Amino acid sequence: MFNPTLIKKLQSLKTPFYFYDVGLLKKTLDELKSHSSKRNYIIHYAVKANANKKILEIIKDYGFGADCVSGNEILRSVECGFEGNDIAFAGVGKSDDEILIGLQHNIFSFNVESVQELDVINSLANSLNKTVNIALRINPNVDAKTHRYITTGLEENKFGINQSDLPIMIEKLKSLKQLKLTGLHFHIGSQVNDLDVFKGLCTRINEVQNWFNDHNIEFSHINAGGGLGIDYENPDENSIPDFNSFLSVFDKFLELKPNQQLHFELGRTIVGQCGSLISKVLFIKEGVNTNFIVLDAGMTELIRPALYQSYHKIENLTSAGKEKKYDVVGPICETSDTFGKSLLLPESKRGDLVAIRSTGAYGEVMSFRYNLRPEIQSVFSDELK
């Protein structure tokens, strides 16, 4: 990704910042569009992965919808050109104000996660004299085999409706006249690399749908969520996820009914590899047991390593040659402000430019202002002079 011409341009910019490779983003979208369109599958981009306005506008231009988990994500999506009827709204704790935003923009579907939420949406819809589409987010109790913080489909997780509550839900819906049940929604977690997990999800979706069909309830759409992982260790060799293999699992194992639409909500797989956090070396500290590279970017710019102990490939873009072991850390007053330990990197010096790779998802969007750090800026490859 980083050739000498690009590195020279990046060196002239004030760090830290997020750099986005627009060409790679568009190639990824081209691949996803090709494999989803030939199957007539509908894609909603998971806005929580990256809500940068330019990225949203590019994704919108490919004809994809938006998957939102807050009222402000709905507003940002509309601002960037998404139509209300292309927006799905999930979330275990939607506030009244957020529900009203969805109602006012006539969104495609509220993905409902509890019995009580049905009453609240029905009441607010009644106050606006509207009938709204809802999907039931079912907790499938499928282990995503991923980090425990980003697993969402187990009974121990807060997300979704447990299958034991389904009889209560369908009885409740009989009296809620403002709600139209149109779909089922599932999401088992994030950064899933074992495709057999999705096979298990398909089996569970089939079971749940058949249960509803036995109760004379049919759905116009199934939302199978997202969760397909990316290759953090080899971002250049595997810069675009294998969408064909992922979607083929659902071709083979999901039993769609006639005229039923299948929706997905993909985020990380779309934007993860196109982004890198660019930083400069402030200091080299020769330690007793280790050496430190101290960057001008910290956990305030990229919290994933501190929060999830996640791996991101780190590259020194301006030094080469003999390697040494370093702990790569940031300037924040927390020991957890560490990007990697005992990493073999070229012998580094003050002022070197460093790229922390595969940060297009859950990087910029999760940045924060601890230590009164400045708001992180973004740079796009097609805007560099």
C-alpha cells in the first residue's frame, strides 16, 4: 500500500491521522457488489464500523443500505444520502428520541430486541399515526468463536430475544396495531473467521423460521447480520475478504422461502483494510528489559489493542535494515496505551513515520478525547496533492 511517492506525501502532513486508501475501498465494494448482486442479496453497511462522511457517501453510491445502532447514525446516514427505506435500526437500548428519529425518516425496519420494546415503538408510532415495519432480533445461541467482547449471539449476551420468549412476542403482537412484522434478524458477533460458524447460524435460522411458519407467520425478509473477519496479520496479501465463500455458505445452507429477501449488515469487511493510523516516532527509550518506540498516536486514537488486546500490523515506513525488538506505545498516561509488545521492527529513530494497519473499522469512530487530546483527522488518498 505504501510506496515511496505516497510516503513522501504523508511525511509532509501533521500526525497522527487516519489515512484511507479510496482505491482499495472501491475495489472491496466492487467485489461485494458483484457477489451480492448476482444472488439478489441486499447489503446494509454497518455504520458503527466507520461513520466518516466521505466513506459513507462512497458506500451509498454503490447502492447499499445502512445498518444503524443509534439515532445519530440514522441522521448521519440520511445526511450522506441514504434513503430512509434503506436503513435498518438495531440496538438493545433504543431511546424514545432515537425511535422517533427512525419513525420520522420512515426507515426500512426496527430490529426489536425485547418484549417491552414492542410496546414502546407501538406507542410512539401511534402518537404519529404511523404503521411501522419491525423485525425480531433473535438470539440464536450460536458461538461466534471470537473475542468475548464482540460475541453477540449467545444466551448470556444482552442482545436479541431468547427463543423461549417467542410465544409471548407473537401473542403481544396481536394487540399492537401500529406494528407490522416483516422480518427476522440475527447477528452472532464480529471478526468471525470460521465459516462453519455461519453454517451453524443458517441451521438455527431455518429452525426459528420453521417454528414461526408452524404458527402461520411468514416473513418478507431475513437479516443474517454480518461478522465476517479480515486478515489483520497480512493486510496486503488479503486486502479484500472472500465474499464469495462467505455468501456461498448461505446459498447452500439457508432455506429461504419463495420471494423472501436475504439481508446482510457488513461493516469491518468493507472498510477495515482501507484504513491505517499514521503516526510519528516521538522518542526511542532504551529500557532495562525492553526498548520502547513512543508514538504521537495513542489509545485515544486507536483503542482496540487496549480494549480487546487486538493485533494490528505495525510498519516503520521510513527506516529499513537491521531489526530490533520494541514495545510500541503511545503518549497517554495509562500502561494499557500499548499497540504491540516485543515487535521486530527496523531500528527506529525520532521522526520516523509509522503505519498501524487495518484500522479502517473501529478506529476513527472509537477515538476519544481523554487527556484532552485533539480530535483525530482523516486523509484520503484521492485528495493528496
